[in-house]
Amino acid sequence: MESETDGDFSYNSSRIPWRIGTDALLTGDARAKEQLNQMTSWIRQVTGDDPSKIHGGYKLDGSNPLVDYTDIAFSSPMMVSAMIDPANQDWLNRLWDHNASISTSDDVYFGNTLRLLTMIVVSGNWWSPTIADTEAPIQPTIEKAAAVSGSSVELKWAPSFDNAGIAEYKIYRNNSVIGTSKTTDFKDSGLTPNTTYHYFIVAYDTAGNMSKISNVRIVSTGGHE
């Protein structure tokens, strides 16, 4: 599609140790380990454990280099491949020292970019982006609010829903929080007989986002039991 080296371990393939290695390190997928260890074993053997001898491409079977020059576009991704097995620590150190010693002015954009990306992984500064949850839960609906004695009221409500999950509900009496619940019911005790109270519920998700207030229910306690 591009050149006569399309079927070889050339520039379009030089990123593979970085790509597969990063995925394995982030996800723990063990399928890559055998492949990457085989690649690491091969490159260590053909270079005699000398990263400065990693050429700018090889035949796909690893038998011969494609060119007579070296290139960090091939040596730097090998750092990530080496991270898969602790037995490669000395080789990883050599790769790091070699790639860190080369001036950015001595290479082109492609090689410098790969070097930066792989060093971010090796230094432990690569992470999965975290998407902040700003979506508020759907407001709950009080379905039952009834005095069960002269000093207590029982509340039941339809559950709220949220993309990240509901953490808790806060119960309000006369605009003040009187308690929390992880379920959809609550019993308010210690009330004054023959008194009217206003109740509403607010749902909170695991990120701390709060819903709109539920419907307001008015309950009057009876006389003494």
C-alpha cells in the first residue's frame, strides 16, 4: 500500500511493542505477554543487549535488518515491551539510558513522538482519562407519607435513577435534613402529636450530584396514643 516494506517489521510496525505493551499494562490482558516476550528475546539476541544497535526495520522473520542505520522509532517502543516481565529490568534500563541520551534534534518528528509516548508509559505517567460525572440523578417521588402514631411518620418513595448509581437519599422535614437512607423508606420518630409536617426527598449519586427535590408531602400526626 505504501512501499516494498509493507510486509516487514518496518515503520508502520515499529509502534506495535508500545501499543500492545501499553494495553497489557493497563488492562492486565495476559495474551500479549508471550508475544512481547518473544519480541524482547529476539531483539536482545540480535543486538547483543545493546540498544544502540537496533536498526530501523527488519525482515518480518527477524532474520536481517532492512537498513544499515539505527532509529529510536524502533528502540523506544521496545521499552514498553520490556516492562511485561521483571526479568527484563536490566535491558529496560539500557533502553531508557540509550533513548534518553539522544538529542531531539538528532531525530525527526516520528521518532521523537514515539520516544515521548513510550517514556510516559515507562515512567508511570500514562493513565486512563477520567470522565467527570456531572449528571444529576432523576428526582425521587414520595408515594407514601403517613402518620403511624402521634409521634412518628413513615415515608416510602419510588427510587431515583442515575448513570453512575445512587449513593443515598436525604430526608427533609420542614426544609431541614433529618436523616439519610440507602433504601427507599424512612421512619421519622420523636414527633409532636397533633402537628403538621412537610417532607421531601433528595437523591445523591456516587459523584455527589444531587437531584431536584421530590414532591412535597404534608402529614399531620394524631393525638396521644
